[in-house]
Amino acid sequence: MLFDAATFGPEEFAKATGVSRETLDQLQAYADLLAASPHNLVSQASLKEVWHRHFLDSAQLAPLIPAEARTLADLGSGAGFPGLVLAILLQGRLKVSLFEATHKKADFLASVAEKVGVKIDLRNERIETAKPQRFHIITARAFAPLPQLLDYAHRLSGPKTICLFLKGESHSAELTAAERNWKMNLQKHPSQTHPASVVLEIRDLIHV
């Protein structure tokens, strides 16, 4: 189901996702900090539609995360989408590690987490030099083309890892390029925020 960005605010978000008033208040504090940041972490235009363009876009991944998952790695977290939103929505359920190499962005993520009272594992480092380890879930949004994204994800994947990648209109071309070097079990989910976008659910990732 697609929602109208122009009329989508906190109450519409709550109805769409079923979050509690406490969680909604945490996200509102997040939105306020994002709007007040001097670093232009997202475009000014998108701030007017933050509940739709950023929060709902991120939150649509939550139902795709199995209840038994305990760890999540968000690649290139930037302003926290989708990783920090998921940390707020799923707090207490799994450990969320945010990988962000840029110091000012990492500082922003830390300040939001402290302000709203959510625990995160902040990794202010480059993914390609990070210590390889296994995560149950790997997420990313607007970070890298799919072939490169799969290289990064493979370093952090185990046999049962699920990758959830938010992708736009170029996803078909990116998949074609990626399939030259990767085998995967792929499922496409329609986006709730844009008719040409998808969520790519990838399992059983193998380099060939």
C-alpha cells in the first residue's frame, strides 16, 4: 500500500506501523534533531516529508525481520536510515550496529541515540576494513550500487543472514550487474513509499 507523502505525519505513521506513543515521541525527537542539524544530512525538501520519505521508508523493513534475529548491521547509516529508525522500533529485541565512516554523521547518530534513549553499537569505520563478523540481518539505503553493496555485505554474512536493501528505480539494472558475480535467493517487495522502488530481500549469498 502506498501512502500520500504530502499528508503523511506522525499520526499517519502510527496508524501505518502500530507503534506506541512512546516510540512516536522518540521519533519526533529524532526528527527535531535532524531538522536542527547544521550538517545538511538530508535534503531540505525531504525534511518536509520526513515521516514518509525517511521514517516510513525505513520502518517498512521491520516486518521483514524474523522474531529470532538478534543482530543487525546497517551499512552506511548516514543520518540513520534505516538503521537508527529500526533500532528505535525494535529496541530491546535485537542489537543494532550502525556502520558510518564520516565523523560528523557518526556524531549525529550518537547524539540522537542518547537523546531518545536507545542503545546502538556505533561503528565509526569503513566497512571494507572492519573486522569480519556475522550478523543475522544486514540493511542499507542509498549507500552503494548493489554489486558493491553485496561485497560489503558478504564480509558480515553467515549462512542464514538476510539482507534487506531499499532500492530505487535502478534496481533492475543493478541486479543484472550483481548477478554476474553473485548467486542469491532473491525476493522483491514493493515499496510503501514510491511506486518504482523495492525492498530486496536477499538470502544464501554466494560469490561466483
